[in-house]
Amino acid sequence: MTYLISLQKTGIGIFNMAIHNKSHSNSGLMQLNKMKRNNIKHKSALDFIIPEKTNCILLCDDCLNTLKAIPDGSIQLILIDPPYNLDLATWDTYEDYIEWASKWLDESYRVLSPNGNMVIFGGTQFQDIKSGDLTEIIYHCRHNTKFRLVNTIVWYYKNGMSAHRYFANRHEEIIWLTKTDKYYFDLDSVRIPYDEKALKEALRDKRLNSENVLKGKNPTNVWQIGRLNGNSNERVGHPTQKPLEIIRRFVKALSYPDSIVLDFFAGSGTTGRVCIEEKRNCIMCDKDEQSKTYFAKHLKKMDENLFSQKYIKNNSLELFFDEINKRKNTKDMFVAEHSTYNPFQDEH
């Protein structure tokens, strides 16, 4: 029998784990065995229809205005690098940081889908009573929201500023939050290949699952990815621009093709570029009008690529959601008419 299951409506957990160690006490392996007994298959990006075009929109507005206009449970991934009240610019100055942050955290929880994810870049740069950092955000989420903390990722880089009054900083922290324990996670899409010597050693290790070893390694929660140098080809002019590589890893692992990614502190527009390249839809928002200039530079760099992806730029959220919903309805009809393709069908 064929079952059509709506991902958004059911909130079914679709996390794609790597279980290398076959120890009997490995809780992850026991979960995989339970799923096999119940004929439940992990979903990955390969299980979804790839759209010919995706939609993107960049709004110059306050993040709370944009969030309030987004329907409940419609966002698969929220990926943000918020200001932390360090007075770097007008967009980085707030009287009561956590009071302001609590508003967009509450709205984020509302718009996130049951299997959705939220990623927040930051650090522990707390300086005084009015500044903010990830420590305060984690504390607030733990005591005042229903968010779940899945991982803290350490972004390690070798290049950075020197220091004389403290140890020179060479990392940032990033937190990964979810709405439920049934979150989407496609580990296979971001595995790191073994080198030839390590692969041979891993395949000889009887404790490891050879099928997963051949797919590559879990990148762990410590990621060595270089910061952008001043002369980097990726640069578009924003002072805190993030590398494409680190944004791409989150987008590929925590969202799926044709799902919606939201970045309401768009800054350089890097999230939008990655979403177009990875066939995701994207809503971006930033108070700074300069974000449009930065994003335009990204699009120009993309257009220079012979294999650049097709996309539709929308001017209103209403049109953005209308076009995606029409495409979704067409896909639902296609799946219903072609029983040989069903990304939500259990394997038997």
C-alpha cells in the first residue's frame, strides 16, 4: 500500500544520522534499528523533487514587521547572524537587548515548521549590562521558550586579529535550535570524505559501519572554515560577511529543495545566494538599504557562472507564498499521478 504523507502537516521527524559505531549500547544505532522494524526511512535532499526555479525576496524593513507577515509553520530553516548591541553601527544599537531579541525569538518559534531548524551565529562577547551575546540568548530560550538546543557549533578559523590584552580570538559559536525533536537533518549531504589512508583504516575497523564510512565523516561540531580575507572574491562589502561554505553547510543539512529559508538579518545577502544555488526558496530582510546593493553583487557573481541556477525575485511576501504554493500543489498532483515517485513513501 502506498501512503502519501504531508511533511509540513504531520511534523514527522526526518533526521538523517550517521551511525559509525555498531556497539550494542549505541543509542543512535538502536533508533535506526527501530526505524527499520517500523519501515521508516530517513529522508535526504535526494528524496525531493528539484524545482526548475526557486523564489527569493529581500525586504528592507524591521525584522519584526517581516516576521509578523509570515504564516505560522511555513519556514523550514531560520538562519541569522544578529547584531549584539556592540555599537558597531546604527543597526547594532539597542536599549534593552534581550527584551528586543525575545520578540524575534517568539516570532521565529511561531513561523518555524514542526520539523524546522533555527541557526543563530554569535559568540560570548558580553561586555556590559546592555550588550548581548549567545549566552543570554541560550538562557532566554531555556527559561522562556519551548526551543530545544540540539548543538553548539564551534566555527574555528586560523586568520584573525592579533591581541595583546587577551588571547586572540579564533572562533565563533553558533547554536542550532529546533521546535520539536522531529527535525529535518540530512547529514549525508554535508559529510567530509576520508583521505585515502584514513578510509582504508576505517574500513578495516569492524566496529564501524562500512556503508556509512564510504559516505564520509560526520563534520562534528567543530568546523575549520577560513574567514573571508579583505581581498576574497566572495566579498561584497559587508563588514561581517560570512563565507559561502559555512552558510551552505547549514542550508544543505537543515533544509531540503524547494523549502523556505528565512534570514531576517540579511546583511550581505549571502544566505540568499546560497539558497538560489542550492534550490531553496529564501526570504531575506534587513533594515539597511545597503543590503540590496550587497545582494545585487552576489547575483552578478552568480550570473558570471555558466551553470548559475534560475530564480524568481519577488517584491511582496504575498506573491512569494502564492507562487510557492502553486508549485507545491502541482508537485502534489504529480506525486499522486506517478506512484513510482513518492518522496514520502515508506520503504518496505
